[in-house]
Amino acid sequence: MKRISSFILGTFIIVATSCKKDSETAPVVPVLTNQEIQTNILEDFSRKLVLSTYQDMENKMNTFYNACLDFDASQTQSDLENSRIAWKTVRAVWEQSEAFLFGPVSTENIDPSTDTWPVDYNSLDSLLNTSNAFTQAYMNSLGDELKGYHPAEFILWGATGNKMPVDFTPREREYLIALAADLQIKSTQLRASWDPSVADNYLLHIVNAGQAGSIYPSQRAVFEEIINAMIGICDEVANGKIYEPFASSDPSLEESPFSQNSLTDFKNNIRGVKNVYFGDYLVDGYGLNEFMVKNNLSLHSSVSSQIDNALNSFNGITVPFGQAIFSERTQVQHVMTQINSLKATLENQLLPFIQQSITE
């Protein structure tokens, strides 16, 4: 084969490449209308945020349930730690989901039946001292204060937070599994309630807002629901979860005291607000930010920075929340101030702007 001169070959490549480069044109990025953006937001809120969150919760809850089974079988410190880690892992997803506490999670009583606190110690002790079988029917008959994350937390960590495997009674392990099974059923129920493959799912009400069959008369009504949920969780965290034990100096009112997970709970609540605003959970989607960047960049910048300020404010607390309400009150007050500032902006600026700007 005849060799081509390297100079000639190089020249040909340069010329060919240059010609190709000159002939290329920059891709045209379509400019979406407000109507197209708001439709994309509702699609991604339903599918990429809510459904993805509930699917992740269901998967992590299955892990928690299996970890409790493993601990019951082995009664080892290692499997106890795995159960505790699994509880915290699924708890993080749940707390983020509290930024959209509407729909089936509310109407089907899933929120209170999984996340009521403080733990009713006396009733729990009485229950454990019975011989009742912890069937699902029996679990359904119990009050909300005896079900969900917090009785499971109490059993896993104990009142002092350092419970050892030998400290667990057979009855406690049995009840722990029943609690995990009940949580598992409810997490599956939540996922199914938004799953488009399931009949009469809530997702369709969101994406078809303003159309026949949806409970929402307009897309604006859905946006109001979403923003009010963001406002609601900010209010609950700052003026309920944090303020009540802080104002009364009463750590018994703390949300997750046994695992010392309260600050993580609170931060995940605000992280959920960020998820909703930016439309992100595991994958990127259209969020409220897309509409705001196009229509009110100044307000978008305020909301975005205040979300970050609220999240970063937790970094000033260096001890568990039950201690911080005594020893780091200034830092705790700063957290409440930052969250309330975010709440005020959502309530007094973002919500009215959206109400005025979203088309039917």
C-alpha cells in the first residue's frame, strides 16, 4: 500500500475539520411559554419529585423492615446498628416528603399514623405487657401515638439512647417488627397512591388540573397547594418542632430525642422545601425556580438564598437539639429566625406572585 505523505494527510484533516466546523450551527434552544413551563412543573413535581420520593421511601422502608427481622433473628450489636441506620435512612426521605403533605398522605391519615410524637410511654408499656398478637388488624386499631417512627425509635434506642441487644425483650422485638411492617404497608400505600399505573391515582389530579376528572379546577390551584405546603412545613419546623421545646425548655417535646436525630429531621424538612422549589429528587426536573427565573429573577434570588440560609443556619448548632435548647439558645433562635424569614417570603411574596402570574 502506498503511504500518503504525513504532511498531505495532516493538511487534509485540518481542511476537512475546519470545513465541518464552519458548516455547523449552534443548536436552537426553544423558549418556552409560561403555560408550557407551568405544565412541565406540574408533570415533574408529580413524577420526578413526589412519586420518586415515595418510591425511594418504599425501597428504604423495605430495607428497614428486613433489618428488624435480621436483628430479631441474630440479636447482635451489628444487626441492631443496621436497624438503626436503616431507620435514620428512611426517616430522611420521610422528612423531606413533609414539604408536600397533601393528597393521600393527609386524606388517608398516613402522616399522623406514622409520625406522631411524643411517645406515650405508659400506653406502650401496657401494650407490651399484654398477650395480644401484633397482627395488622390489631395495629390498625391502635392510636396514632402507638404507631410509626417514634415508638420504633424508642424501642431501638431506649430512653437513654444506648440500649444494648441484651436489653430487648422478646415482646419488644416482636412489636418492633410489627411497627416496621405497618410502616412498610403505609409507604407502599403512599407510592401506589401516586403511581400512574394504579387506578384513581393522585398524580392524574395534578397533571390534569383544570380538566374534567381532576379535583383541581385550575393549574393555579395546584400551585397554591404546593406553595402552601412549603409554607406549612416551614411554620411547623420553626414554630412547632423547634419553638415548643425551646420556649418551654422541655426536651420531652423533642421530635426524635432517643436517636438524637431531631436536627437532621428539621434540616431534611427544609431540604424538602428546596426539593420542591427546584423540582429535584434523585433526578433533575422542572421546579418553581424555572418559572421564577423567567418572570421574577429578583424574587427567585431571594427565595433561593433564603432556603440556603435556613439550611446553613443549622451548622451553628454543635450539640444534639435536646442539649442545644439549654446551651446554644442563640444558635437555635437563629435557626428559627432564618426559617421564619423564608416562610414570610414564601407567604407574602412568592404565593401572591404565583397567584397573579399562573394562567388557568
